[in-house]
Amino acid sequence: MVIREFFIARQSVVETYFFPSETNEDQVVNWLRTCKKTLDIAVFTITNDKFCAAIEEVWNAGCEVRIVTDDNCAKEKGSDIYKLASYVNKN
């Protein structure tokens, strides 16, 4: 039996932002800061200090944060992935 709801077309991209752009960077930081309960992120790596600070901020406020990343990219110079992972071990 095929469940129909899986085939209903849904809008998946509401807006698109390109970088580098300080305006777009600020918008993403503001969105990150709106998270209250959960934040799920899938990225190769995070190298933006403003994004990292916003993620840390919501984590410290009690939001459950999960990041799925690439092991090799997480080890690259400038990556904040292991810094973010260390917050889990603090609490």
C-alpha cells in the first residue's frame, strides 16, 4: 500500500542565500537564535565563527543540537565542529 502523503508536493526551499554576504550571514545567525527545542544541522563543516557562537548560544539555552558532518572536513583547518562537539561533553 502506498501512503499518499509521501507523494504530496511540498515547498522545500523558502529562500536562498549566497555567501559571502554579511547581510545573509546575519540572517542565518538570527534564524539559528530562534531555535528553542531542537536544531538539526547537516553540513560538511562549520567555519563561520558567528554561526558557531549562535549554535553555542542555543545549546546553552537548553536547545537539543545535533550536527551531522563529514569526518574528514571536520578535521580541516578552521572547522568548528570539534569545538561544538566539546559542548556536549561539558554538560
